Amino acid sequence: MTMDIFDRHESEVRSYCRSFPTVFTRAEGSWLYDTSGRAYLDFFAGASVLNYGHNHPQLKQALLDYISADGITHSLDMASQAKAEFLEAFHTHILAPRGMTHRVQFPGPTGTNAVEAALKLARKVKAARRSFPLPTPSTA
């Protein structure tokens, strides 16, 4: 397999992925392998979402168990048992031991969702400033 199919059918908008002149077929731990079996150390790490490595045996088994039990694999921001279990575990293991009262935000998969979240946050800050005005710098 060559890069030809990507050149013919994929948009050139994302140029960074064109800097990898090979087609990857599998991944294990910190390594990616191309169609000829050549290994590449994965410094990209799935844009940080795979910073634990590819296909860790325990994570892989947990995923296989979950999908074998027909677990929900796509629910965006809807409530699901998996999301509830994650929230509880995150609170128990990350937030509570540090005395943090933060809440979790699951942003959607689009830039529009990021802009909407930013607008909501700006409104919240503006409302808080009305209740608790910040001192205004004095002019001399």
C-alpha cells in the first residue's frame, strides 16, 4: 500500500499527516509499524490521547470485554452507565483525595462546541463579576 490513495482521495487541509511518508498498519506500546513491518517510535502519541501507549493488554482486554457485552460505544454527552462509572472513579481517585470540588466537562467533537462552552463560561464570569465586582484600576 502506498500513499497514492491518500493523495487521490483525501483533502490536503491537514498537512501534518502528510509529513509521515508511510502507511501504518498496527501499533503496540510506544511503537507504530508500517506496511513493510518497519517500527517507528510514536512521538505523536495520538495527539496525547494515547500517551499510555497503543493496545496495552489490560486496556485492550477491558475494551474487548466492554464491546462484547454490547456496551455503548458512542453516546456523545448523553448519560450512560460507562460515563457514570467514569465520573465516580474520577471523583474518587483524582478530585476527592485532593479536596477538589471541580466538575467535569465533556466537550463535544466540534469547534462549535468549544465556542459554545467559551461563551457560556464568559457569561458565567460576567454574572459573577456583577455579584462580586473586581476593583477597577485607578487612573493617575
